Amino acid sequence: MVNWDDSQMRTTYANVVNAASTREEVTLFFGTNQTWNPTAAKTFDVKLEERVVLNPHAAKRLFVLMGAVLAQYEKRFGEIKLEGLQAAAAAAKANGKEN
């Protein structure tokens, strides 16, 4: 049994996330997009506020957990569209760089 102690827990909002990895760790960066009018902006200001460093095993568990949580979310509320990622994936596929 796991007893979760949330007495020291903080809450941080993020609308931007990025990730990087080495052989030993996976790093997640969380922040907020500070651009008020993204359609008119040529650049975006993102304030990075949190960094979470995981070993690869914990990162894989997070990957599986997030997949399950998002599958449940989409089942209840509908598919989450990620236009930028879908366009990038299509371009990579067209250029023969698909995984």
C-alpha cells in the first residue's frame, strides 16, 4: 500500500512542455506561453518555471500513465487535436523520416 503525503505539494500551471534526454535521465521542462496574440507574433515568449528530472524507468512509467489518462479523457470529451504536431508528423512522413 502506498500512502501519499501531499502536505508539502505545490501546484504549478503549464501550457508549454518540452523534453530532453541523455542515457541516464529524461528531463521535462514546464512553462507558460507569455505571448498574448499568438497569431500576430513572430516569436513566442515562454517562461520556463519547472524542471523535472526522471530516470528512464520512471519516465517510461509516466509515459504509460499519461497515455492511459489521456485515453480516458478523450473517451469522455473527444479527441485532443494537436495541429502543430500533426503537421510536423505529416511532413516527416512525407520526407521519409518517420520512425
